[in-house]
Amino acid sequence: MDKKYNFRNYEEELYSFWEQGGYFTAKVDKSKDPFCIVLPPPNANADLHLGHAMYVYEDVMIRYHKLKGLETLWLAGADHAGIETQFVYEKHLKKQGKSRFDFDRKTLFSDIWDFVMKNRETMENQLRKLGFALDWSKKKFTMDPDIVKIVNNTFKHLHDDGLIYRANRLVNYCTSCGTSFSDLEVADKEVTGKLYYIKFPVKEGGSVTIATTRPETYLGDVAVMVHPEDKRYQGMIGNTVVLPLIDREIPIIADEYVDPKFGTGTVKVTPAHDENDFQVAKKHGLWRDPILNFDGHMQHTGLDDIDGVYVVKARKLIVSKLEEGGFLEKITPHEMILHTCYRCGTTLEPLPKEQWFINVEPLKKNAIERVRNDEINIHPKRFKKQLIQILENFIDWNVSRQIVWGIRIPAYQCQSSNVKNQNKWFVSVQKPSSCQICGECSFIQDEDTFDTWFSSAQWPFATIQTIDSSFFDYFYPTAVMETGYDILRAWVSRMIMIGYFETKAVPFKHVFLHGMVRDLKGQKMSKSKGNVINPLDMIEKYGADALRAALIFGTKEGGDVVLSEDKIVAMRNFCNKIWNIARFLEMSKTNVVIPAKAGIQAGSPIGVGDDVLRETLKKLQKEFAVVQKQYHLHFKKFEFAKAFDLMYDFLWHRYADFYIEELKDGMQGGSIEASQSMMKIYHACLQMLHPYIPFVTEAVWKEVHEEDASILDSRF
RNA sequence: GAGCCCGUGGCUCAGUGGUAGAGCGUUCGAUUCACAUUCGAAAGGUCGGUGGUUCAAAUCCACCCGGGCUCACCA
């Protein structure tokens, strides 16, 4: 054996050995208990980052259960990542001086497809570098035809159950990305904005002053609203306001929705551009078409010089016009929250648009029950409350996206000229041969694609179902869903809702949430901050084991991980320590005669009496038994970091620093008993460490056993 | 406004009732001995504050201060 463990000589070779040797390939074996984890599919549009490396917890669980003798399946996959990917791709196009509008739908789609397939392969090889025991033979992609079929089927089932509806409602629309989002993809930004106080003349005499953060939208107002019990405005309810500059007349109405304490106690109602106004206006039977189009330009305002102007510029123009006309009373600073596009940062516009929605009420009720009853266990358990709260607050889910890259919604609109059939839709999993509404028209398919999360929500069952039904029966519900706590809302909650709806079973029995990786200052790593640690560089430099261990060592479950290069170095040193223990054991096994120490004659019983030796061995065995028990207990409780810390401390500071030093002379003096006991415990430690640092443990295993032996063939 | 988490040696963090721990850093010493990617030793903490429960509190309870997260609200 070499003096040092050189991971470069082993990692790649060992991974191929495992993969090609079928160690990661799952099969249905009813004589064993199943253990299945479906990998959260990384986006197939970029290199891996440290967030992906955190999936090491899944590898830990998979390898642990393999060593326990369970039949394990860790299913590999990739996500098409709809808007994300299209966004990345458009940046590519921009570099070439092009945009998505230069291509037709078909061309754009197939170009992105090629781009994604190339990235996907890179990404998959990077997962291999991390040592992940993924079953690649069954890998899935969210846009595989059989997955798409399942996704469409789920939509159809939801539709059949009356949980899908198409509605013209306000959606969060990004005028720059050109698509709507669900409420979860809205990034809130706290800003100090302005509150504009505008004086509206009242036809019957006097005026009312309204306070608004969006002065330009008054051009789409349908009413001015006050609280029914607000004494200041009692006499004005029912009066008519004449909108400045355009002289359009709107009523003053009363509704308890108004907070008399805010601003002037009067609210302008713009149903097409504000969710709350939309609701209130609906209640009062009021409506007016939007004054802003989907490109963010003004329209139908009643002011010729404003129509066609971009919203931000229009606001300035209108404010100065109001000021000129003496309608602007004052402007005050105002702490407010801006809804922005999580992708490009553009301020989102609430705009009325016909979209597909999922009524989540019955779905979330079931999901909450499953979580409450611990049919799904959340680890660490503090996230259980959070998940329930998230589910309780879930609102109907807009699943339509106006982008090309995604699964096209399998909904078709009847084109019959018969007025009765206007805007009639039907859902069909396969491309229909005839219109299911009128039976004769040449129906057209919805241009929109599904929100990526709609297919992701089905991932645990869709993936296994497409292997074959025996796998589904055997491995589903899956054992654990392991992912970052940041997507509890976007993903985990939806998997539970949709998974239970479609399979009438929980998609997973446990959820294990890992934390975010941060730098030494506790900051999130980001390219713009320049504090990014590239996992691939670290693997190149210190080996995959070192990186893996550094992400786990000394951390708390679900807590954020502070990662530094120093920590990775420390873990590389640990790997070397493991290597050198093996080297020592190998050397003492052969009973080499070592030079005499001062005061000890060579060839004599070397100072340590047999009884003392036995005593020490007994002590070690007792101590190790406790370690073993604790180790497995930690796994039972999903305390993976604790189990690793325990082994680190035991192997290095007890086994090596203490026991080897104590027993060294005896072992090298030829005590077979000592050598064998030490060897046995060491091998057990290798197994226990293998889930965390698979490469070095396997490398050592091969050194001390026959060449073709694998630690994965051994059992605890 | 509601809920959750965190505040421990210079730095980053483990530690949930019984004499304060690790990694990195610092100081001193050790190399023909499995490993200098090492070993031995040392310095360094009134465990955010106050009060309480207890024979005993970093650990349990209450309040406060500081930092973070989630949800709700946001004209």
C-alpha cells in the first residue's frame, strides 16, 4: 500500500466498477424489504452546484440500507425545468444577438431540446463524480413520452373530478419573460415607494382624495370605495366621481374591505390590475378591461398620448399631467412590497388572463391529514408545522405557462361557429381524432405549457410507474424524499397533494430536509458575491469523499452548512487516516520484527503482558459495541451527521490514537488475538463509514480483501 | 401580526439535567516507529442578558436583547 491515500488512483475506477458491476441496479426481490429514494431531478440546463452535492444524504441512506441487506433503488432523473431552462437558453441566444422571437415554436423547442440533452449528460457525469449510487439504467426525464403521458393523465383525472377549471382571473404576469406565474414564483421586494394622493372631483360637489401607489391605473378605475361606517364619507356614498383628464364618471361605493385608517380612507378600484380590487369589483358587479397589455404598454386609457407608452414611463407622464391639472395633492414615501419576477426582476403585473387552475381545496385537505397523522414523517420535525401551514395557505394553482419549453397542456378548444359552443374546451391525453364538444370542428390545442412543478409534483410515482408495474408495486410508496427545505412549498407540498390524489397513497413515508450551503460569513453562495465553492473543483483537488464528508461533518440536521476549503482539507486528512490504519494493520499482520525500543529487548514479550493486552481488547470491544448501537440509533432517527461525527471521533481519536498505541507492541509482537480483534473492528468501521465516504472505504476494502471483493457485498 | 430557528473558545459550528467539545487558527515539543494529510502537550469560553424550577442548568420555564427563516398583511 502507498504511504498516502491518493484518491485520483481510485475514484473513477471504483465508480465504473460499481456501475458496471450492477451494484446500483435495483430489481424486484420480494425476499428483501425495499428501500427507494427518487432523486430530486436536477435541472438539465447547467453544471451542478453545492446544492446538488447535498443529495449526498440520499447516497448515505441508500448505501446504509444496501449494507443492511435491503433492496435499494435510487432512481436517477433530470428535470426539463421549463421557465428556468428557457431563460438560460434565451441568454445564450442573446449572446448571439438573437431572441426567442426569431424562431417558430417547433424550431425553438427542438433547439432547446438539443441544448438540454447536452447539458444533461454533463450533469449526469458530475453526479457520478460525487460517487452517487444512482440506478442509471432506469433514469428518467420529465419530458420522456411515457412520463408526459402520465402527467397528461393526471391532468385529465383532475379535470374529470372537476378540480381543473379555466378562468379569466388576474395572474402574476411578467411582461419581460412573457408568461404568467403561480403565486409561489413571485419574489417580494421591500422598497420605499411613493404614495400618491390624487384629488378626484365629485359631480355632486366637493372632491375625494385617494391614496395609491399606482397612479397610472386610475384610468382603469370602476369605482371609489369607502368604508360604510366611515363618518367622513357618509354623505358621499352613491355620488359620482369624475375622473381627472378623461372625465369618465364612476360611482362611490361602500365596502367593509376598506381600512379607514389607511391613507385617506378611500380606495380606488381597478379590477383589471389588482387582485383585491378584482374580488371587490366582482362582488359589486363591476368590470373594466385592462389598460395595460401583455407587453407592459398602456392601452384603452382614453388618453391618446398615453396609449402605447410603457407603463413605467406612463406613470411619470400621468403624474405630471395630474400635477399640471392641480389634481395631485401630495406624494409621501411609503414602505411597500413590490412583486417582482423571480427570474428577471421585472415588476410583475397582475393582469386578467384566461388560464388553467387547479382547485387545491380537496387536495390540500388530504395532504394535511397525511402529514398530521404522520403517514408522512418530516425530519427534522420542526418542519412539520411549517409544512402544514404552507398547505393550509395554498391557493388555487395556476398551471398555465406561456412558454414553449415544457409539456404542452392537453386541452383543446372547440372551433365550431355555433355560438353555443364558444370557448368550450375538452381534455384528451392522446391527440384527439375528433372534437369531443361538437364532433366535427377542427379544434385547436392550447398553446400553453404546464408549470414545471406540475410534472415535478408527480415525479415519485410517475418515474416508478414507467419502469413497470412490478417495480411500482414493490417500491411505492417510496421510503424517503430528501431535498432542501427551501422547496418545501414549491415541491414537497405539491408532491403530497398530487401524489395522493393520483395514487391514493402517500408518495413517500419520510421527508428529510437538508439545509443551505453557506460561506464562512453565513452568506448564501452566489456568483455575484463571488463566494461560490465549485464542487467539481473541490473533487478535483481533494476527492469526492472529502467534499461529501465536509458537507456532513459537524452539522445539525436541517441546519445550514458552513463550508470552507479548510473543512474539506480536514476531511481529506481523515480519509488518509483511514488508509493508514489499514496500512498499519497490514504491516503488523505480517509480524515484522521492529527495532527494539529503548529499554525493551527485541524478541522479548515486548513489555506488555498478555493479561493487560486482553484487558485492553475487552475494553475496546465494549466501547465499540456502544458505538455500534448509537450509530444505528442515529440512522433510525435520521441523525446522519451525528452518526458520522461518532465514527470520526471513534476511529481516529479512540481506535487509532488510543487503542493502536496501547496494543501496538502486542500486535507487532505477534499476538494473533490482538491483530484479529483490531482487524475485525476496523472492518466494521469501514462499513459504517462507507455510506459517507464510499471511495476510500471501498479502496481499502479491496486492498485487504481479494481484488474483486466489494464492500457493497458485505453486510453489517 | 402568527409560528419556527439561532446566539457556546480568535473563526465556523457540534453538544437538551451531572466535572465545557470538534474542525481551522495560535504556542511548545516530537520524524529510520502506519500516517507531518501525523503524534504529544498548552493557551483560549462567567455557553447573549435577567429571573425562576432543581441537590445540580449551555441544556427545562418566563421575560428581555441581537440575528435569521416561514406564513399572513401590504390601496
